[in-house]
Amino acid sequence: MDNRKTKQKIIVQIVSLFISIGLWLYVTNTENPIRTVEVSKVPVQLLNANDLSKQGMALVPNQSIYVDLKVEGYSQDVYKLNKDNFSIKIDLAEYALKLGDNSIPITIVDTPSNVTVKNTSNLVVTVKIEEIIEKDFKVESRIDVAAKANYYVAQPQINPETVTVSGPKSLVSQVKGVVVLGQEDNVFEDIVKNYEVVAIGDSGYTVEGVKLSTERVQVIIKVNPGKSVPIKVGTIGNAGYNINIASMELSQNYVEITGPQYILDSISEIYTEAIDLSRITKNSNMKVDLIFPDGIEKASISYVTVSIEVEEAKESQENEVTREFEVKYTTSGLASDFNMTASSDKVKIVLKGSKNKLDSINIENIVASIDLSSITDTGQYTETPAVNITGDAEGVEIISVESIIINVTKEENSEGVFNETTTNEESTLAQ
């Protein structure tokens, strides 16, 4: 019973809909009343936009300029309308435009004759204007060059090296570089060719709407036969005391180089920058640049890693010796109103080290000095000189330094008195 009532209700609704549509069609086709409708987003055409460049200005890119029209006419006419039935234009040359937003009234050039646009008096659009700027970019080569076996490609030479990009500020600011693109395969001789250049953005996309000072550049790609030469490690200095360099291994023993044939013929090996062996105290891995002669155009690598292995020199304690040196010392810092005498003008110093190392040290290499600046009163003082060994003293140990007895008085200078800075060799010393 319920299903039957539901079906009857649906049938009544459908019949009512058809009757409504029929009445509407009858009124429309028979009576054809006047109606007002809105035609949305009718595009506005901008004329003489290129003339803005004479004033250093340009349209902001990708502007959507359109208007909504209220159109009146007979039903049969207005319901057939679309935005393509209208032509709306703005001649930018007729206005004094400025940077930023410009409000401009529109002119409807063409409308269907059987309808009337009702809102012509208040139709205004906003046109955005920005400045034109220029920016220079160094052209980068992104030409993929695959050389024939045993041939090597030098860095491309580009002419001109720099291209100026100009256009609306918002577009030029998107440009991150200017590149030349191309691909060359199985190359075995020099290439001289013109390639197109493009402005690219952050992600490598092409920036459209900007102007380049040149659309093509000349690229010279030199192709040379190559040569493989061994790499040698350059060194300076000697390993430190008790250190032997056990081995030096290279991450790569050969380098491929290219250049004019007469230069390649003169090269038999490539050296690294010099490693100072005196600074090597433990096993090390060092990144070292290669040194290439003038004229080498390209190399397969620019540096190598040198792995240095060290070992302690096999020298027993029995090979170490001690030696006593008697050295004159100097004094400094004593106040001018004091005099001094010393127990000796020389000091005994005992050094320990290998026999070869101690044999290389003489008295001139040992500097001894006493600082008396802390003495503020007369009396007897026991002072130990500070000792410094000049030259190669790696591994030499100072075992002992003799102390000196200093007598400080305020009496007149007499024989045996040292001056403030050096020991008087002619003084009479207290024994």
C-alpha cells in the first residue's frame, strides 16, 4: 500500500515538472518577454602595451583582466549570448600610466545589435604596471659532450661570456642563470658552433617573457688526445725524532691530462703539492692538490688523498746519551739602583738524546738567561737560568740546569759586577 502511494507521488511530481517546462517554453516562444542577464568574465584586450617599454615600464605578467556585463534583450536573444559575442578594448597609449595599480574605464567596441549593455557607465578595470629592469648573467655551458675513446674535451669557451636579461621586474627576479644547452656525441675534433641560450629559474625551468641581449652564442669546444702519467708525492723536511715514514699510498696513481701535443710530450709525471714530513707525527690521510704545468687544459682529477703510515724508530734506550755543556748566560731586569755579583758567569747544562742529535748541537745553539726583575731588595739569591735550544732540537731533553748564586747590593760598581743585561767576562767571580 505504501509503495503504491510513493509511486503515485513521484508520477505527480514528474507531470508537474513537464507542465512547468511546457509553460515556460510557451511563454518564451510566444510572449518572448524582455530579460536582463549577466555575462561573466568578458575578456578585455589591452592595446599598445609594447609602448610602455619606452617609459621603462611593462605590464605585470599573467594579469586576468575582464568585466561582468549586464545585458538586456528579448529572452530568445539574451539566452543565446556568451562572452565571445562582445569586444572590449583599452588603448594604453591614451592614458598617463604609473607604476602600480591603474584604474582605467573600458570601452565596449562591439556588442550584438539586438541586446543592450546596461552597466556601461561604471565599468572600470585595474591594470598593474611594473618597472623594466636589466641584469647580467655569465653564460653557463650545459652542453653534454661525449668524446671518442682516448680523446678528452676541454672546458668550452663561450662568446659572448655574458648576456643581459631584461624585462618586467617580477620575471627578471625569477632568472637564476643563463645556460646554453646541447648534445654532441662521439667527438674527436674541435667544435665551433652557435647554440641557443635560455634564461632559467631555480628549478631549471625556462623563464618566459624576458628578453636576452643575444639569443645565440658561439661555443668553441676543443678536443685533444690525452695522456696518462704517474703521480708522484712531493715532500719537504724530514720526519721528526723517533719517527719513520713507513709508507705513502695514493688514492690514485695515474692522472689523465690533455693539452697541446708538444706539452704532453714534455710531461712524464705530475707531482702533488709538497707535504711537510716534519709535521707528520701519526698515521694520516691528507687531501693534496696536484700541480699541473702551464698549458694543460684538462685533467681527470685535481687532487689525490695520500695515506701516510708511520712507525716508531727502532732506537733503544742504550743508544741515548747525555752530554754536559757549559754555557755563558745573560741577565736582565735588575733595577738600576742595584749592583750584582754572581758565583759564575757560566752555567752547566746536561742534555739527553741520541748521539747523532747531540753531536749536531754546539754551545751557540744553547741560550741561557736569568730574569732578575722580581728582585726588589738587596741580599743573596739562588737563580736557575731558563734554557732554550735553537735549531733542530727534536727529541733532545734538558736533564739538568745548574743554579747560580746572585749577590745583590747597593754599593758602587766594582770588579766582578755584572751589568743589567749581560755577564761581564772580565769580572772577578766569587768561588
